[in-house]
Amino acid sequence: MWAASCLASCCAACACDACRTVVSGISRRSARIAYCGLFAFSLVVAWILREVAAPLMESLPWINHFKHTPSREWFETDAVLRVSLGNFLFFTILAILMVGVKTQRDPRDSMHHGGWMMKIICWCLLVISMFFIPNEIISFYETISKFGSGMFLLVQVMLLLDFVHGWNDKWVGFDEQFWYIALFVVSLVCYVATFAFSGVLFHFFTPSGHDCGLNVFFITMTLILAFIFAIVALHPAVNGSVLPASVISLYCTYLCYSALASEPRDYECNGLHKHSKAVSTGTITLGLATTVLSVVYSAVRAGSSAAVLSPPSSPRAGKPLLPLDAKEDEEKEKAKPVTYSYAFFHLIFSLASMYSAMLLTGWSTSVGESGKLVDVGWPSVWVRIITSWATALLYLWSLIAPIMFPEREF
């Protein structure tokens, strides 16, 4: 018994030392990636709890206080929401604390980049404490998560627009025939995929013998937008390109598919209801991967000006610094402006926490008096459709705005 206790103590000490080593290795430059790692870890925890936590939650009286015990699916999705709420609170608190940070001299700059052991402990305590709060709070969080998820989808759109315009400018900047051919080939592939995908949507979501006018409208509108993108992008007055137009067309088609696949299983125009389980798993996996990539890209993009963090070149380079000189350089380093908005950075993680919860729960977690799941598939449909239309408007605005406001830089 003494040996076992000693071994357990040694293992715990080794684990703590390992954590301290990892945490101490997080520098200013790697802090953004550390936040992304913590967010990805929260997704893994939520996914695991969705699979294994239901039996335990059924035994908790402050959670399972219904006259009739809800289905196992309800407890699975409730566990995901509680982890998501803890994650949301963690990043929201950080976002509020970081409002107004302008320079590295601000004490909150060190809070943003350091104190990782305390942050991890606080994150764990927040997530654990969420399993002791009433169901009503979780239900309220689930409701507002739908709106937060829509906002995060718009953030994804802005990141995508930033990415495709940067991609196009980079390849055009090479000013070589090979890269122009590459632009044409990629654009052609995207357009072919868009129209082929649209044909698949017509096949699965407009079955003959049923009145599926709404689905026909969604798919047709997406195709019309694809043509409008090409016409506007190739107009002589617009400084556009066919590559961004083709990529945005394909993305809008994907959003249309995502919306149609979210229609209720018993809806007669949803031709995927026979394969609902496989489609749901694939949609969740792709959605989570997209979410993580969006957050990582946003973190990297936000820190794209990190070069200013490097010590500036100085005529004294190569000469030993006197103590006074070193102190002056340190003061100048602290007085530098921050390279991105810390508050907005954490806000993205907050919205992503909501969106990932909706993905893992299938956007349907409300509970009635009987404890049964209430189908809320149509809100998911409209969130994605509106996001698709918002994507179209933002892309067209990115093309037209420089013409309407030539004195501004876009």
C-alpha cells in the first residue's frame, strides 16, 4: 500500500512537472497557437463526454428532474452544451478583460500572453462548474448559441474572402504565364464542381411527386448567384478576378447543401433521410474541421504583423549594450503597439464555442415538458441559407466598394 501511494505521488509529481514544462514553453509568439490548442482540446472533451457522460448525468438529480427520464440523446447533447458554456465564459471573460489594450506596456498584455497554468486551472474549474447549474440556464445558452453561431459563420465568410483575395493577388503578382494558367485551371475546377454539386442537390432534394418549391428556390438562387459573381468579377469597371468568384460560388453551394441536409428527417423533400446517420457524422466532422481551421487561420492572420515584435535594427548592432542602453531598449519594446485586437481575438473563440456546440448537438437540443427532444431543424436551415446570402452580399460588396469609394482602401 505504501509503495502504491508512493508510486501515485511520483506519477502526479511527474505530470505536474510536465505541465509546468509545457506551460513555461509558451512564449509571446506561440500564445496564439496555445489558445487554438486549448480550444481544440475543448472540442475533444465535448465529443468524448457526448459519448460517455450520459449514464452519469442521468443520476444527477439537479439535471434529471423530469417526470419521465429523457432519452440518452438528450443527456449527450446537454453534456456538450455544458462544456461549450464553460469554454464560452472563459474566452468571453478574457475578451472583456482585454478591451482597450493598445500597447505592450499595458499590464494586460502580460495577462494575454502569460499565466498559462492559472488559465488552464480556471478553464477546468469553469467547465466542471457548468455541470452544477440548472437546466434552465443551459436552455437559455442553447437559444443564444444559435445567434452566436450565425455570427461565427459570418466571421468564417470574412476570413474566406480575405483568403481568396490574398490567394488571387499572390498568384497574379508572380506575373508569369504558368500562374495565370493555374488560376484558370483552379477556377474551372471550382465552377465545374459548383454546377455538378448543384445537379446532385436537385437530385436528392427535389424528388419527383413532391412539392419541393422551397428547395428548388434555394438551389436555383445559389446558381443565379454563381453567374452574378462571374459577371460582376469580369466587368471592365471592376478590379476582380474569376478565381475568387469561383471559390465563393463553390462555398455558397456547400452552404446550400448544408442547409438542405439540416431539414427534418421526416420532411418529404429531404432525400438524405435514409442515410441520415452517415450524413450527420460527415457534416459534423467537416464542420468541426472547418471551425478549427477558421480559428487557427484567424489567430495566425491576426498575428501576421508579428514582425514588429522583433527587436528593431539599430546602428549599435554588433556592439555590446550598456545596462542603460539595455533598459532603454526594453522600455521601447514595451511601448510598442499591440499587433492585433486581443478582445476581438478572444471573441472569435467565444463565437466558435457556440458554433461547435451547435454542430455537435445537431442544432436540436431543446426539451419539452416530457423530456423529449424538440425538432428545431428549420432554424439550422435558415441560419445556413442566410449565411450563404450574406456571403454573396459581402463578396459583391468587396468588388463594388472600391468603385463607390475610390478614396478609401479596401
